[in-house]
Amino acid sequence: MAMVYTSGEKESILPSNSTNQLLPSDTKKAKVNCKKLCLGLGVYCALRVLYANRDWFNATDYSAPACPQVNAVTPQKNADLWNTLNDRISTPEFKESAINWLGGAVRVP
């Protein structure tokens, strides 16, 4: 039982004696609001996952290449040296020797 003190026209309940419980109607409202919030968050998350990579606000042309490539640059001066080096590098013997060189660089004794 809460103790009520009167002083003149005002009544006050001491905080230590008051019961801070919600009324049944308040708890029902809180549960309904919580359910609405959870439902709203669930719908939002589902839509974010479904449409994560879509760009609805920008009309872009997806048929054009995203990163156009330029032609390879080859030297005009010393073109014969360039061709000779490419011929030598493209052989299977050079590939095996390069693998041995690089493998030897990382071997631990």
C-alpha cells in the first residue's frame, strides 16, 4: 500500500512506494508497436537483399563495355629486338627456366 501525504491541496506519492508498472492497455500497445517495427525492418532487409545491386535512379547503358580496352603498345623503334625477345620468351624452355629461377628465389635452406 502506498503512503499518500497531503500538504494543503497537493497529494504526492513517495517514489520508493510507487509501483512503476504499465497498465495492461499500455503493454498491448507496446507489443503491437514492437511487432510493427519488426515487420517493417524485416521487409526493409528483404528488399535490400533482393535489390542490392540494382540502380533504379540512374539510367545507364549496360550494352556498352564497362572498361573499354585500348590497343597494345608496341615499340616502333627496335621492333626487331622486340620480336626476337618475344620469340625467345614464348618458348617452353624459357618458361621452365623462369619457374626454376623464381622457385630458387623463395626456397628456404
